[in-house]
Amino acid sequence: MFDPQRILYEDNHLLVVNKRAGELVQPDPTGDPALEDEIKAFLGAREAKPGNVFLGVVHRIGNPRGAFGARRPDEQIPNLSEARAGEQGGAAQL
């Protein structure tokens, strides 16, 4: 179960979460719990949202632990793409 105290930053378009070492970010064939699914379940319950919650992985900062950035809602995809296009290398500054 996702602990909301792990949220480092949140607004209407971006969510940054503390990722623990060894924690799976996105679902894989093993079926092990993934942070993305836990956050979707948390947001759906917190916001009383019926149906699927949209959450897209933007970046994992640090490996094997660090921060995990996700975008919400999908109308922000072009804005994040433009921001990434202006980078000169390295990690995006949040």
C-alpha cells in the first residue's frame, strides 16, 4: 500500500515520489507489485475517481533508488515533451 508521506512534490500536472531501493516502478511479467499501480490506486481512492486513473512515468531519478516523476493528466504531455526537448543533457530539474 502506498504511503502518501512519500510524495515529494504534487500539483495538478506532476507528481514526484520517493522511490525505495529495489522497488519496481512499472508492472512487469513477474506480477510483483509496482509503484505505478500503487500510486494509481491511492489517487483513485483519495479523489474518489471511478474507473482508471491516468498516470504516466516521466522519469526515474537515481538508480536503484531516488525519485520517481509521473505526469497527470494527459493534456500535459506536449508541455513536458517541450521542456525535455530544451534540455542540454542530464536530468530534468523539477
